[in-house]
Amino acid sequence: MDSSGHGLTALPRDLATAPLAPTILIVEDDPALRTLLMRLLREEGFQPLSAGHGAEMARVLETNTVDLILLDVMLPGSNGFDLCRLVRRESDVPIVMLSARQDETDRLIGLELGADDYIGKPFSKKELIARIRAILRRTKSGSQASEPRGHQRMTFSGWSLDPGRRELLSPDGAFVDLSGAEFDLLLAFVSSPQRVIGRERLLEMSRARFSDASDRSIDVLVSRLRRKLAVVGQAEPLLRTVRGVGYIFTATVERR
């Protein structure tokens, strides 16, 4: 379909230029808003795709590689929280949630499920584009920044973190699925092991991921990391809270 905003829309791709334009998937059931977002993203140099509900989103993801998903919360059928959870089972593609529900509980639920940002409606077009670019820049620079290290692995307590490949292996050799924000925060911790890192510093590190970051957002992200790093029989938690200050990564880290 075309950009009229009805249902699934996949734009024709120019093979010569498509790789240069980040692809953004809009999942929004409001045709008028979907059309507005399509036009805005296209004008800003992105390649937009769109879907009106979860089933259409699944079909788009089956046949396209996307760089970021703009995900409405209040959708017919499966809502945005459900879809965020489904995407996170298979991918760490950045997710920005859009919603008229702006209370703290909804924002925290979205972040808890793995969203990279949460923007309330109505929103500023300039701010939306700035947040998208910040997340894409961070995602891209995170991969590039690891290259000079020669894909040096960082190991701790049986775990293995590869900054170049952005992969985490558990002590039993299983790949651990981390969102972009979770990986960036873990990398910050293992880069400064056995040192207390204050919440303000963690907020600075996460600003590109959470444009409206707060102490509570960091706590939620750390909580998610703790669950994924939990191992039965582990004597001491890898992330320990330092009351009133921040967190400390307790393990010794080796670079290989």
C-alpha cells in the first residue's frame, strides 16, 4: 500500500541508496498519525515502513531488516507492550514506544520490557527525530567503538563479553539476549570493575538511550541486567547496590 496510512506499507528500495538510509518501522493504528510519521521520516532522510497492528508488524519483520521500531502502545489486538516483549525474544533492534499514556508506570513497563525510549503523545517532531538519531548514533558508534580493541573479549566469573560483536555468553556457553541499552550499561560496568559508579554517571552513559532518563529508569535497567546475569549457585551478585550512591560491578574482569 502507499503512504495513505492504511495498513502495511513497504516502500520500493533503490539498491544504490537504500543501505545509506536507516529503515524505521512505524507500528501505529491511527492512519492520520501513521501518514504524518511516514512523511516526517522520509523528509528527514529515513526509509519508513509501516504497519497498523501486530500481525502486519510480524510480516514486515519477516521480509525486511529494520534499524529501529516506532511502536505505539494502544494497538488493536496485541498492544505495544506485548509486541515489545515478542520482539525482544528474538532481536535487540532499538524500540521507541509512542503513547498517549504518559504516567510513570507505563513508561517503566515499557522500559522493563526492553524498550530503548518512551515518548508521550503529543510529541515534538524535532524531539522525536533527535531521539531517533541519538539512538541510531549510539547503536552504530557502539559497534564501531569496539573495533579498535581488536574484538578483545572481556571475561568475568565464567561470562564472556565481546564488545565488537556485541555478544554476551553465559558460563554454560549460551548466548544471552540483551537490548542495546542493557549491553551498553553492562559494557560500562565491566569497563570499570570493582568501582562504585554513581547514578549520575550512569545517566550520562545512558542519555542517548533514554532521553528522559531518571534515577528510576537506571534502576529498572540494572534490575533487568541482574536477572539476566543471575546464575544458580553464584556466591555474590555481579551488580551490587551501594545505597545512596549507585552500583558496583563486583567481579574481576580479564581482557583476552
